Amino acid sequence: MRIRTRLSFTFVGVVAAILVLFSFVVYATAEYFRQRDFYLRLSDKAKTIARLFLDEEEIDTRLLRVIERNNLTALPREQINIYDQQGRMVYSTQAKAIVKPDVLIRIREKKEVFLRQNKVEIVGFIYPHKKQEYVLVASAYDQYGIEEIGHLGTIMVGGLVCSLVLVGLVGWAYAGRSLRPISNVIREVDLITASNLNQRVTAGNDHDEIAQLARTFNLMLDRVQEAFEVQRNFVANASHELRTPLTIITGQIEVTLLKRRTVEEHEAKWKAALDVIQRMNKLTNNLLNLTQVSLEATPLKFSEVAIDEVIYQAAQMLMNHQNEYKVIFAFEGEMETVHPSLNVAGNKSLLYSAFFNLMENGCKFSDNKKVNVTLGADTKWVTIQFEDEGIGIAQGDIKSIYEPFFRAQNVKRIQGHGVGLPLTYRIVQLHHGQISVVSALNKGTTFTVRLPQSF
């Protein structure tokens, strides 16, 4: 069921319940006052008959009946009976009893009783007269009152039906008007495809929930478009980076096969191809690691890690792999004070990759092939600084260095793929840490990584 239909039915149902309750209260109240007024009329009529019968000696039973038959104010099916203390009927307008003896006993106990039998209203009460207690029982059919109550019921039923029809039409129109902005949002969202992700939903000028929904859609589309662009650039750059070494390898093999060559020539060609394959292997490993440390990936298992040990191991591996690279360690403050605080909760292999990338970049982009690593700690954070004296990063490029495959203009001539820093950034994020950079062209770069000691 559509929301508009459900809202309309709900609105009509709530209004119907209120109107039925209101109509019932009005009808019940009107019926109560009709009965009360009619009982009062019967009581007054019975008291008048009793006074005439008991006080006026000139008026006997036959004459009183004649007077009542010719009374223009007589009620339909009217009957009045008078009983003495012994329960004998001393007067009746119809010469027959209208109540049973047990009812008379109840009237004497309760002093006043109201009954209804076959649509006839009956009232019985005690009437004291000359030290005696008579029981007066009067009954009649309230034809006028019942007809008025019937008219009232008909008017209420008709009014209820007409009101519900009107409420239904108004509710349908109002629900449609209220849901029109949602329909507009749905229609605009349906028009957005992969080819026009830059299109946005009209939020309007209101500050209601519909406008908030439209703005939320627009924010989501911003993120989707950004992710789509990143993915498209990632695929394009990855394809390019993988195609280049494959082209080199293919060219080396094709050139080698053009003619017979000496063992030394074959060895030189295969060494060149091996170097390219190793670079391609490193690229694929970085791409795999970048995928694994995605923020949406399955959470990794962390354990207690000694930062100084991980950095030392990464530095040793880097210097063994590249003999000309140098890593200089230092502590921020006294070593005896800082060293015990260098443990964090983390993943050792990921932190190893992050530190290795930062130290490798520092050496690779510096003429002296050296990077200075400074360790520090306080009560909350472990701080690691990687400082080099290399070519630096332009201020306009700093905001893009964590994007996969991004490479600044001044490093195009230096071998690399632009995957190390994005991988490092993701690893630091997974460890709930912070990474910042300060750099100036031809003066060097300083990366600062802060990792929480507990989180």
C-alpha cells in the first residue's frame, strides 16, 4: 500500500473514531436527559393524580378516570397506579396492575425506581400522605421524545457518513500535497545515473524533514561521485602503471629474440627484465595492501607493538636493500624516559609497511639519501617524525599526496608509483592515529605520525 493511501486511511480512521465517540457521547447524553425529563413528567403527573384522589373527597375513582381520559396532556399508553401500605391497589387509570409484587417491595426499599418494559417508561416512588406511605407507579410511552432521539440518531449517522467522505477527500488531497516533495525527490533521484552523477536533488527553501532528506541525498551523491571518480582514476592509473612495465618486459624479450646474442648480452637483458618485474611485483603488493587496509574492510586484529623495534627492523631492511640509504635515529628527550612509553596497540606488519614507505620516500627524494627519525611519547600519544633534506613538496600538491597514484611534477623523473603514501595514510587511520606533513621546495619534508597508546 502506498504511503498516500495509508496516510489517508489512517487519517479517516482516526477522525472516524473521534466522530463516533463524540456522536455516541452526544446521543447517550441526549437519551439520558430525555429519560430524566420524562421520568420527572411521569412523577409530577402521578403526584397530581394522588393529590386529587387522596385529598379531594368529591372526586371518586370513576370521575378521576373520566378526567384523565379527557385530559389533553395525557401521555400515550399512560397508566398511573396507587398502592397503599398493605400493597393493595387503591387506584389505577387502567384498572390493572403494571408492576409485580416484587417490584413494589423494591420500590419500598429504594424509595424510587425507574424501569423500562416493552418501550414503556415506568417510575415508582414513595408518596407520604397523612402518616401513610403510598406507592405511586406511573408508566407511559414517550412517543415524542423517542421520535426526537431517532431523528437525532439519523442526523448523526448521516452527518458521520458525509463527514467521513469529506475527511477522506481532504485527507487524500492533503496527503498528496504533503508527499509531493518526496515524489519530486524520487523522480529526480531516478534520473541520476553513472553518466550524470554531478546532478543534484532540489532541496527547496524549507527547513523541514523533506528538505533535510534532499540535502542528505545530495551529500550522499557527493560521496558517491567522489568515490566513483577515485575508483575511475585508480583503475586508469593502475592500468597505466601495470601496462608500462609489461610493455618494457615485452620489448626486452622481443629485442632479445631478434638475433642471436652472447651470454653476457642475454644476462644484461634478463637483469633489466627482472628489475622491471620486481618493480611490478612491488606495485601489485602495494595495491593488494591498499585494498586490505580499506576502511570498509574487515577489522584487523591488534596486539601490543613496540614502535622502536618495528622502525628499527624496517630501517635495517631498507638499508640492506639499498646500500646508499641511511636512517639516523634520535629520541625526543631522555631515552630512559621515552623508551618505556613506545608501545601501542596495533598491527605489526601494517606499521612496518607504513614506516618503511616513509623512510624509503625520505631517502629516495633526497640527494644525500638520508632520513632522520625522531621518537617521542607522552601520556597519550607516541610521536614519530621522519625528516629529510630532499626536493620537498609544493604547497598545492600537499592536499593530493594521499590519493592513489598521485605524483607531484617535481618527482616525475624519480622512479615510483604513488601508492606508498596512500597506503601509509590508510594504515595510520586504521590505528586511530594522525599524520601531518610540513614541506618546502628544495628544503626538505617532515612527516609526523601520532599513534594513540590506547584507544
